[in-house]
Amino acid sequence: MMQEELNSLLDKLINGELTEPEKQELIQLLGNPGHSEEFAVLIDQQLESRSFALTGELPAMERKFIRDVLQKSGSNETGKIAEIPPVHRVHFMRRWGWAAASVLLVLAAGLWFYNMQQQIAPPVAGIEKTNIAPGKEGAILTLADGSTLVLDSLGNGVVASQQGSEVLLNNGQLKYNTNSANNNTVAFNTMSTPRGRHFQVTLPDGTNVWLNAASSIRYPVAFAGDLRKVFVSGEAYFEVAKNEKMPFVVEVSNKETIQVLGTAFNVKAYDNEETINTTLISGSVRVASTILKPGQQAQLNTSAAHSANGLKLINNVDTDKVLAWKAGKFDFNGVKLPEAMKQLERWYDIEVVFENGVPDIELGGKITKDVDLNGLLNALKKSELQFRLEGKKLIITNN
């Protein structure tokens, strides 16, 4: 086959445009050592032009699948399936010869593992073919008159005007331009993030707030008087604008009040969790009668929120782990399975069901939140667990 035709097939493969007959044709070509040099040259060109960065060791599961692909295509000179060595750099291809070129073709396309295209990749055992995309930027803004705006459906610019204040949307962030001369009446807005959404808002005083999925914040369109007070549920990270003459107060789910001067902190207060966790990053906050120092976390037991024994202070908290959600990551190190599944419920907008009891399993590792659900479950997969996805219900079976 001419080099131009090979290049055309490779282009279609990488762009996801390969038809079933063309796919079978390409698989047959993988089994023909006579085309190895042509493939090597073309793959080099494709990798350079597309700036692929394939570094690190290829996971054992992926090496096994590639061996299966090579076995089905008969692509081994001796008729045996050779062990695929760890892939560290694409330039090792020529040393490995045509079999490695086949492997790198699969990797370069990202066809089976990086894009999880179900029409080509067999599903991982225990996970159905259906899949759910990760969450994204988005929120619902409820204005003072009760009208609502779906922010992820709007373009940049002024999205609302109310009582002398302009509400501006700019690249996934909401801001307020306030005319203090028109602040005779206090008007409140509420920003809420449904499951599968997160968003950032800059309040009228310059305070920055990041909302995690399934969270909300209620705030005035202009702060007046001697207090700045907002109302929060779910999880939010605050970078509070300093104003010693006007303290900042956060009321959390009607159960806890956080008093702030100028600081950065995270508050986690979901209705389906037993504690409200306030973690101080910098500055100083007061929770009940306790003043936190940076790196400390106040845990308020919601069932005893108004008792003297309801508050627990934790020192030397891993703040990077607390803020992993804001950095676009899941950090499951030391996290029990039920807690991890609550995070997945909120981010992927799913319901998790434990089919035969909740296993006492502690997870580990980190993964970015921009992967689809199947990709994340593959990373979490343990031998004693089986995952089954039925619509938006994730069923977990403990073997």
C-alpha cells in the first residue's frame, strides 16, 4: 500500500473518523511486518505534528490489552505474544521494531484508553458500556426578583442589572459592579451549582468565592451597614477581601457561623454528611468560640451543633487535600469508599447504590476531575469491587 493511503488511514484513526471496514484493514496491516518501516515513519510524523507527550510507564492493564490486539492481528514474527515493555518515550519505537510501532499507533490515536471509544474498546470487567461525562463550569443565578439565569448558557458581558448593580459574566466568573448611591434597599442574589457543576463569583466587596458541585451561596448585591453576611450550603472556598470596619460572616446551613476579618478558608457543609468542616488556609476565623489558626480544621457535628461538645479541632490538616476539588482533582488518599462515592455522586450527578452492604475499604491516589466516569472507575477499580452502571445509577458489588 502506498504511503499516502497509510497516512490517510492513520489520520482517520486519530481523528475518530475510521469506518469499520477501514479499521479491519488497518488491523490486518498491523500484522504485516512488511509495512513496519512505513508505519514507523508515519507515526513519527504524526506524533511530532500533534505534539503528543507520551511519558511515564504504560499501566499493566493497558499493556495486556495491547498484547490482546497484537495477538488477534497475528502481529508477532515468531507467532508468540511478546511482553510489551514499559513505554517511556516515543523515540524507542525504531529499536522495538514493527511490533512496537503497532503499540505506539494505538497510543498515539488514544483510541482505546485515552478516549475510551466504546465502539472499539471492550468495556473493563464490571463496568457497563454506558458512560457519564465529568462535571463542568456552570451555575444558576437567582436574582432579587426571583428570575433565574443559567450561567453556562450565557456569553460574556452584562447578564443582569438590579438596583444600581450590574452583574457581569466573564469567562466562567461572575462579578458585580455596584453603585453605592442606589443601595437604599437590600437585595439578595443566590448562586447555586447543581450536581455536575462548579463556579466562581466575586462578591460586591471583592471577596472571591468558589462553589463546588451541589452548593449555594446567598449574598446581597451590595454590602451595607457594619457587617458583610452571606449564607452557604454545600462546599465553598473563600478569599475574603479585608475590611476591618466591616467583618465578614458566613452562616452555614443554619447550623454554624464563621466570623472573618480577611482570610482564606474552605467550608464543607453538605446535608448528607455528619460534620461541617471549616479549614483555615490563611488569616484568622472564629467558629463558635474557637479561633482557628492556619492549617487547623473545625469539625462541627451537625447532630450536636448547638452543644458544647459539638465542635472538634483538628491540627496540621492537609490543606492541599482539602482544596483538591478547587484544583480540579479528586484526592482519595485515606478516604473511605462511602465518602469517595458521595464526591462522585455530586460531580457526575449519579446515585450510588451498595448492592450487598457497604464495604470497609480505604482508597488511595489522585486523579483529575475531567475524566469521564468509566475512566475514573478504572482508576479506582479494586479486585474485591465490581461496578455496574444502569442509567445514572452506579451499583457497587462487594465480592
